[in-house]
Amino acid sequence: MVPARALGLLLCVQLCGGSGELRLVDGGGRCAGRVEVKHEGEWGSVCSYDFDWDHRGAGVVCRQLGCGTVARASPYAPFGQGKGRIWLHPFFCRGSEATLQDCPHYGWGKHFCNHDRDVGVTCTEALELRLVAGRGPCEGRVEVKLRGRWGTVADDAWDMEDAEVVCQQMGCGSVADIYKGSNFGKADGPLSLALVDCDGTEKALWDCKIQGWGPYEGPHEYDSTVVCQGFSRLAGGDGACSGRLEVRQGRAWATVCHGHVDLKAAQVVCRELGCGTAVAVPAAGHFGAATGPLWDGAFECNGSEPLLASCARRPTHGQTCAGPAAIVCSPYTGFRLADGGSGCAGRVEVEAQGTWGALCASAWDLRDAHVLCRHLGCGPAASLPPGGHFGTGTATGPLRRDALSCSGSERHPGECPVALLGEPTCPPGHAAAVNCSGAAEPLRLLDGESRCDGRLEVATSPGAWARVAAGPGDDRAASVACRQLGCGVPEKVYAVPAASSGPVELQELQELRCAGSEELLAQCNASGPAAAPGHSPPEAAVACSGSRRLRLAGGPGRCAGRVEVYSEGTWGTVCQDAWDLPDADVVCRQLGCGRALEAPGSERFGPGVGTLWPGAGGCSGTEAALWACPAPALRGCRRGGGAGAVCSGLLRLAGGSSSCSGLLEVLHEGTWGRVCANDTSPATAAVVCRQLGCGSGGRLAAVPAQGSVPAWLGWVRCQEGAPSLWRCPSAPWHLQSCGPEGVAHIACDEDTEDTSGATSTAGASSSSSVAPLTAVSGSVPVPTVLCVLLGTLLGLALAALAVQAHRAQLQRRAPVKATDVGAEAVYEELDYSLMPEYQEVPSHTGSLSEGSGMKPQDDSWDGNDEELSPGEAPALPAQPGHGSPDGYDDAAAVPEELPAPHGGDAPAQPCGDTGYDDVDMGTLGTAP
């Protein structure tokens, strides 16, 4: 109670000036701690009562210090009691004051509270949030930095709304899954927060209702964890590490347009997704058309940001979208040739996750070597020495079994599909080797789909390039360029507008005059600058036959959709007049998608846009590529474009209740086979489910082998976060019987919100042809159903009794008119609250004892006016529900215990399982 003499002072409040110096101490930083002000050269504390010190007064402090807004305010010396003067006792702050001493107070050095009421503030700038021990910055154990120390969030009722706030605050999109306990390892630090209750719309975790502000010491059985969907993803490509860029826009995925991200932004995306480094930003639409809304904005990154959401953004000012942005990531961050006497010959070594290792020669071929040599600036490959020719090096451990499947037209070896599944152990010393030609190619094609199409440039000196002006002799020059690059013959020669700005090394423009029979472009006649200063004529561009590409667009993944061919520098659809299953079979096999199941027309995946590609419709089904099929007679295209293909894929779950549950089967050499369960890792289930578009997790079980279907694989050892099954090591491919261990059965989460990015391919990797599924809603526990039924019956019984009582009363009062009384039922509302009211955890640093981990209600309890000394047992209030005037959780001066619910006042627990587990937090103690 405020002393009576204070009432007189209230009539003559002093608004005294001071030095204006303010600080927060003992909170681990400048933005959290005990409030102290400096007056007459001496620092002193500030005290107040709980009904006076709230977010308005604390907000003045945070704003005055430039520390953001208030996360927590407490008058009960949460950061310890001061030792010197108490300078201020403010009250009735409006929150708009410029400084704390502008609030009404009793005068400097005049106060009616002691050091046990020294106020403390935690501003938002003092708090940090992170996710640790996950595969990336968007999953892991939730930790909050409080008082300069990182600690966990303990909550046995952690739910999706709580996790949604964490994911949004981290810039990681929406929540995908939640866990409790040690899914991401066991923490060994303090508990920062306990019992958090969010509604899912808060901007920060500390904006939620928090019952326990630590740090505390105690067990970590209820540490909260979360897996976010992420802010960015790559869809429609080879696994999760290549595809068109999509970002979270609310609860939906939006496509980012080409030109709105650059290589620095791509590096951020690849790092965020745990996919290594970015090796290419291909042309617009490289991985198909957008399947949803477009993202209205561009990203400007410096390349060091942990998340794409952390990059600066700029408006696009109505700029048209040329097509979806595409990114190709690679797990390899470096390539080199070792022990060959020069940088252009030697043992092939790759760097992954900071470690260099030699590549096995078992799957190494000339096309892989060409791509690597050109990437290293050593021209094409000259020869492939036998494995181990240049030794094995000093790297420890076995040789890498990674099998590259380059086509030869890739600009970077990281663009080549890679498979590890089924690759045999490399023989000792069998390291891949190559001799490159050693001469860097003096020409290049840029801004196309591959190294075999784009704007033509020629080298004039080391590191200096010249553009080639379009002219009448471009066809002959193009023939020489395509031949020299190993890209076939020119399909199209065309002019493109001069680049508005380019690299510094582009210093001149040249014209080339070739006969067409030259071996090298350098043998052609080259003129000097072709135009007067200030005038930029069009430049020459070439599309060689080696640039041809094939894709399936408009479907649920890259193994089902409308057939599109990249030819002559543009994407086009295929006429459906003569399209049949053998044609679709060639497409599926060429894409590494298994066999063709259907060859639909445009009614399935749409007619598409662009020019019609004429060379399809006469395949026998055995051709290696669609353009190897005999071209049909050109008689026009009556039905238009839109020929499609639905492929089997190379991966499926068979024999289950849906396509997201069943026995794991893979297609190899044209035959489906199962996977033995012997030592197959549990993480394999999550990898398969993500690849099939069936959620982010799943459960692996061993079931007895039945039927005559053999198994192809065993000992599949996927690690957490593997981008696809094909990147997982296993025993070599061979048909086998699984024996008593049984076969692998996987049940996925079946979260099929969007399967546009689902893939199920190897090498060239394919998508599953699984159509989007409807998420299965959670089932209601049987006890809950019984409880509701019994409650309904009880309500009806009470209603009947009420009617009978009402009738009897009326009959006693007026028996003659009893027949006129209607049978009006009186219903009694039954309280079926599944959650009893629990008291709040005092927010003072201390221990949490006796209590429940259930979500607390808003009701608080009233403790003693004065704070108890350490070690003193708190007296439980006689009347629960009478909260403190300000409603804060620290109003009760009981910092050392979590009060248990009052046995006589708490609502009765309803019958059945409420879905909550009581938490005994009695073992939690005060953190030092």
C-alpha cells in the first residue's frame, strides 16, 4: 500500500530535469537489464509498483536507448537489486514521453518503494532467435538469446501456431512440422523461455504469451523444435537442388522471374537449401513454365546472406516477366587436376563440404572429361588415361563413387546429373584421370541454354573478349564455331540487339569472314571495329544442334507433362497428329523417367505456346533421342501442338493404400525391383517422401517379402537432407532375395500441398507421375468421441429433467391450466473445455517447480504485495483468478516457483484423452 504521505505528493508532482543519462545493467547487453539513471554524477536505480510499471513506461526506456520496443517489463528486480541510490519512482507514464524523467515522478531521490521493486526491461533488440542442429537455418531446435546467453524454449504443448511465428520471424516461410524433445540433439545450456502460447499471427516469438522468462536450469525433455517450409525452393528440376526459383508468398509459392535474381542471389539460395554452390543461372523457363502466381519484386544480394529473405528487394516497376528464373546448384564447390605436372592434366579431384577427394574412374567417361577440361580453361579433353595413372593422392578415405552423367554441352561439371545409388565400391587406387588439350578455346557462346548456343564472342588476348557483329557471312562463321566447340552443326544463325552493358573485357566489336571449311575460327579473316563510335549494330548469335533440349512442362513434375523441345534457340511444342506411345517412350527414356504409361494430347496438359517442332511422330520406340526418330512427312498440323507423355518414373511406393505409402520399388534396366530393409537408414523414408511430393517426412518399416518381385538394392544409407534417393550410397545393383530381414516399406506424411517440384529420377532424374493428393485430415481419438457422445446424452437427459420439473411446478401452481403449458425444453450449457485453467509462471529468473506444461489461460493469480526472499516458500492464494491490475505474469512476487493448479478450483478434467501431457517441471533450477 502506498504510504499516506504519498497522497500529498500526488497533488504536487515534480517534473524535475536531470542529466538525461539512462542505462540498463546486468542484462547481458545494453538493451536489457535493471533501469538506472544518472543524476548529479551518480548512477541510481528506478523503482515502481506493479500497477505503475508497464509497457508504457518500459517503452519510453527502450525508445530512449534506441533498443526497439518492449519485450518484457517487470518491477520485481528481475535483474537483481541495485546497491546504491534509488533516484526515481515514476508513475502514470503515457508512453509518449521523450525520456523517462519526463514521466510524472515524486522528485529526484524521493520514492515509496525499495530495491526489491527495482524495475527491469528487456527490449526487443536484446533478443535473438535461431534454429540450431538442423540441416540449414530453417529447421532445428528453437533457441533464444536472453541476457547474452543462448537457451532453449521449453514447452510440452508446443504447437503449429507457436512454430508458425518462429518460421515467419526467421524468414523461413510457414511451418512444415514440429517436434518435441531431442530430434535435433540434446541441448546443454539453460532454458530461456518456458510455456509459450501464440495464435500464429505475432511478428516475433516474444510477442506471444510467455509464462516463464529465464534463464533457468533444468532438463531438456521438452525443448521445442521446428521444421519450416523455407522461404525459397527449386521446383521442377533434378531433385531439390535445381529448378525454377519459387518463394513463399503468404501460404502459397510464387515464381520469381528471370532477371530478378543473379548469381549472387543464386549462391544464397543454394546455401540456404543445403545444396552446395550455384553453378548456373540458365535462361528463362529452363525448368518449365510457372505453375502459380508471380513474385512481384527482385532480389539484390551480396552473396553472404544466410537466407534469400535477408536480401534487399527492389520493385520491378511493371517489368514484364520473361519466364521463371532457374538455378542449378551443385554439391561440389571445386574441381581440380592433381599430380599431372600442370593444371590441365592429372587426377580428378572434387571438393564437397570443404573436403577434397579423388573421383572414382568406374563411371568416368569422355563426355564428363570434356566438360571438366573446358570448365578449367583447358580446352576439350585429349585422352583418358587408365584409373590410377596419376596416383591416389594424400586424401584419406575411399575414393568418391559419384557417377557423373554429362551430355557434353554443360558449361560446368556441377550441372551434370550425379548418381551414387547402386554404384559399387571403388577399387583401391582406381582414381579418375584426364589429359586435357591444354589450350583454352578462343571462342564462346553466351546467354543461351547451354554452351552450344548464344551470343558469339572471340578471344583477342588472354582475358579479353570481342563480340562479333552480325553480317552476311554469319552462316559460314557459325559452321566453324559449332564444329570447333564440338556442338554439331548450326541450326539457326540470327542477330541479337547489342548488349547495353557488358563486362569490362569486352573492348571491341569484330566482323568475321569465313569460307566455312576452316578448322578453327581463328583462321577466318577478322576486321577491326565494325561501326562508328556511339553506334551499336546487332551482334551474331548461333544455335548449334548440340543445344537441343527436351522437357515435359505443365504437369505435376518433370516426368509428366507436355512435350517441349528446345531447338533453333527457342522452346516449341510437338504436333499431336501422329503422336503415339512409342514416341512418348523415347521421351521418357531420354529424360531418365522410365517407361511411357500414356501419350495424351493437348487436353491433358494444354496446347502450350511457341513454335511447333516438326520432327516428331514417327518413332519406333528404340531411338536414343526424340530427334533421332524419322521425321514424318510435313502435311501441316491439323490438331495443333500439345503432345504429352506420362512416364512411370524410376521410383514408386507400391501396394499401399495410396501412392504415398507402400513397398519401396525402383526401376532399373527396365525392371521394377524392391529394396531390402537390411540396414536401410531411417532417413531414407524422408528422402523418398520428399522426392515423391508426399510430405517432408515418413516412417520406414521392414515387412516380410511376399510375391515374386525380386529386390534390386540393399543397404541404402541416405543421410538427413539428401536431395534425392539417387544421391544415397547403397550396395551395388543386382537382383536378389531379401531374406528374413524383409523389404522396405515407407509410409509418408502425405502432405501434398504442391507436387510441382516432386522428382523421382536418377541420373537425368525424373519426377514421379503422382498427381497432387489431398492431405489427410487428422483422426479424432476414440475417447474424445465417446466423451462427446456421453456429454450429448447427458445434456438431453438434463433437458428432459428440466422439462419435467417445469411441468410439475406449473401443475402445483395452476393444475387446471397444466395442459396449456408447452413442452418448452430448457437446455443447460455444458462446459466441455478440454483445458483446465493453469496459473502463470512467475517471470523472475529462478526455478520452475510444481506445475503443468499445458497451455496456460489468461487468468493470473494474486500473490503477496512484497517479493519473498530467496528460499522462502510462497503462500498459495486463497482465491484464484484475481489477477494483478496490469495483468502481467510477474505481478505476483513469487519468482522461485511455478504454482500448481488449485485443486478445489480448477475445472474437472474431461473424460477421455485431452491430447495434453502434464509436465513435471519440478527439477528445473535457477541458472547461474
